[in-house]
Amino acid sequence: MLPNEIGKFRGTAAMKAVLEDMRSGKVMAYEVPQPELRPGGILVRTAFSAISSGTERAKLEAGEKSLMGKAMARPDLVRQVMDFARNEGIKAAYQRVQSRLDSLSPLGYSCSGIVIAAGEGVQEFQPGDRVACGGGGYASHSAINFVPKNLAVKLPDSVGLDAAALTTIGAIAMQGLRQSEARFGETLAVIGAGLVGVLTIQLAKAAGCRVIAIDLDPGRVERAVKFGADLGLVSSDSRTPLAIKEFTDYGPDAVIITAATHSTEPIELAAAIARDRGRIVVVGDVGLGVSRPNVYLKELSISLSRSYGPGRYDAYYEEGGIDYPIGYVRWTEKRNMEAFVQFLAARSINLAPLIEKRYPVEQADTAYAAIRESGSYTALIDYAVPEAAATSASVPAPQRQKRSPGEFKVGCIGAGGFARNIIFPALRNRKGVILESVATASGIAAQSACKSFGFTKAQTPSDLLQDAETDGVFILSRHDSHSRYVVAALTNHKAAFVEKPLAVTQDQLEEIRCAYQAAKEQGHAPFLMVGFN
């Protein structure tokens, strides 16, 4: 890493994270606990994160709709609610919907920064490494992110952290290009000249292809030519098909759709202009209904491109860190990210015009509004931390405060579906129980639970377990984390309720037994209960 970057990214007790209010769709920066370092991943102090003008804007627009509008936009979720109501009752279904609407949701999936810690089993990263990171729920708009090792790639010093923030979005463009099976000298048409579109154009040019850029917006068509397209056309212009025929003789060898619309017009246009036995690749979220004649008579191939590449949505790959053998899967999502970084290092792609707009994390709402109003490709969120503001990552445990007779303050670790739908409502309705604190591995989900259920504060799991204000702990986290939280609760003399399983290995069970016995020998009366839902 560059020497002057080391001091800038040091741990702090709390962090800023950009979250969406699911009821109103409003975006703002919140103070949330830092994420927890877990095996198989790294903690990254974020330098920049990139706003996706397509994916994120669509999510926010859906969030701003009325309840009826949300239902009409996501009929699949409505069916899930109806199924739940049939099984659990209307009241339970209503409470679940309201809980979801009262939550906060993380945004973003492409960022860059500095590694500040590496978890167990991670050998390829060390504190101080400069990295680009990807993945929804991991590479979020947060000052610190926990990122599994297969969703992060190292950066050479020649690649700036600002440009590297677009790496994941670049990998999406690269995977779409790979799916097109484009060959040197072929002609490609890119329908949709937004952020992914202009990155696809530059990558295709670097691969030796001729490129036609097509968009509804004449301004974006003009800018696409500046980014390297050989021909720019407006999709609504009646002369567009003739211009394509004159440019290609036979039609494009492949058409890559990077537009985002519910309309089927992009795929109909792709079928109309593609050459005989041409290829169509759908990258953007567009309508897939296409009339038969053009597809059948030309024997066209239509395929979808899945995000950043092979490994996406595979928990064994993304969370478990199990890579695919390169002899069988040459281009995984991580290797696509690495390849994009190599293009940046070689100056084969020009990102300078794309990363001019920057906003401090505190003004994230302004950044989103500006993208919506101006039609910009993207904007960077800047997490620069002044040297004077950098502090220790630990927070001293608060002293125990006086409380009313019969009052029992609980802390909950974990805020997943079972916790939110069953445990939290039950505790909230129990007389004498105070929802004192909540902690999660990500930190963001803890802040969301505070808003939804009225917890007094959000903490990190370690701070919660040491908090003198907490009388008992409910452990509702992932199975593989149960035993270490139980041991910590017993060590800190907290009554503990843990959802099944108590442990997942014999060694973990032995550690719990030893901690329980040690508490008894110290004169305490340890309480440990295992739930079975």
C-alpha cells in the first residue's frame, strides 16, 4: 500500500453506514456498530464506494412507493405473505410485513479500501493491503466492511482507490462480454449506454471488437462514442436499423443488453438487428418476452449473464471460500474482478469521467438525489477520516445503572428471520423485560433491529457480552457462532439462552462444559438454556 494511506484508515468505535428506510425509501447515514471479524474473511476500512445508478436507483424507487405500490411491484413477495398468512394467521403475517417495513436496509455492492484485519483461515490478505471488494451485504456503503476472501482482490499501487471502487461493476460488464463469446474483429451492439454499458463498450474495444452503442437518450449515445463506441445510435430513431445494416452488412455478431426497463423493447430490438445465428446476452433487468419470428428464423441464441460471474449466489464459494478449479472454471467472479483491475493498471479503460462526482458519507442522500436529477452514471461516497478523529476500536464497558425492582435487561445477538419474527416480539411483550441491546455480525442489522423493536442500543457482540447493563443474553446467531458466544456469556456471568444447536463440534461442546464448570468453581450460579424451535 502507499505509505501515506496507512494512518488514514484506522479503527474507530462506531462507523457510518448508508441505509435505506424500508417504509419511506429515505436514505441517510447512520451511526452503527462495526462488523465483527469472522473466519474466512477480512475487515476493510472503506476508502470509496460506488453508487450504482441502475440497481440502487431501482431499489430506492421501489422503497418510495406506497404499500400498494410496493405490492404491485413485487407480486412474488405478496404471494409469500399470503402463503404465510394461510399457515400462521393474518395477524402474524401483518406483524411480519410491518417489521420488514420498519427495518433499515444496507445499500451498495462495490467498494475499495484498506485491510485492517484478517480472519482465521485467510492467508492471501494482510493488514495494510489495498483491496477492491464486491457483494451485496458485504461491500456496502459502510465505513468498515466485513468481506469474505473470495469477494476481495488486491490492488497494485498504480490503481487508485477511487477507480478501484468500480471494480465489481466492471466485473458485471466483463461477465456479460464473456457470455457473448465475442471474438477479435467481431461487431457487438450494446443496448443501454449507462454505467455497465459504457464499461462494456470499453472492454469490448480493448478486446478488439467494433462496437455499436444504442440508447434512448441522445446525450448518452453521444457520450458513449466518446468512451470508444464506433457508432452511436438512438433506439427510437427510425433510421437506426438501416444505419446498423450499413455499418455491419450482416448485423451485429452479438448484442449485449445492459438497459434496465420492464419493457420488452430492448430484447425485441436485439432480435431485430442481430445477424443470422447471432447471440443475445441479457445483463440488465429487462422484459424477456420476445416474439418468435426473428428469434426462430435467425436461430438466435439468448443467454443471461449472472452478475459478476461463476460463484455468484453460491454460498460455498462466496461465504465458505471454496474456489472453483481454474482448469474447469477459468473465470470466476473473483478472477473477473482481478482481470478488471489489470485493465485499470494497464490504462486500457478510462474511468476518469465516471468518478468525478464525490460526496462525503454524511451527504449520501445528496449523492443519490444528484444521480437521480442529473442522470449521472455514478457517484463515489468518500469515507475519509481526519487523523484527529481516529480513535481506539474498543469501548469501555459502562457501569451498571440502578433499575426498577423486577426489571430484567436482555441483550440479543443475532437479528435474522427467527429472531425478528419470533423471539423479539415475544420479549417485547413480556412484562418486566427491557430490550437493552442488540448485536449482529454486520452491525447494520443491529441498528435496524433497534429501529424496528425499540432496543436501547446497538452494539458489537463483544461489547454486548461485557456490558454491565445486560442481565441475560439471547444467542440467535449463525450455528457456527453459538459456542463462542455461550462461552463468552458464561465467562462474563450472564444468563444465556441459545437457540439450537448449542455447538456444532465435540471440541466446542467441551469448551462450553469447561466454561460452565469454571463459573461454578468461582462461586457463581451459571444459567444456560438451549431452545428448540
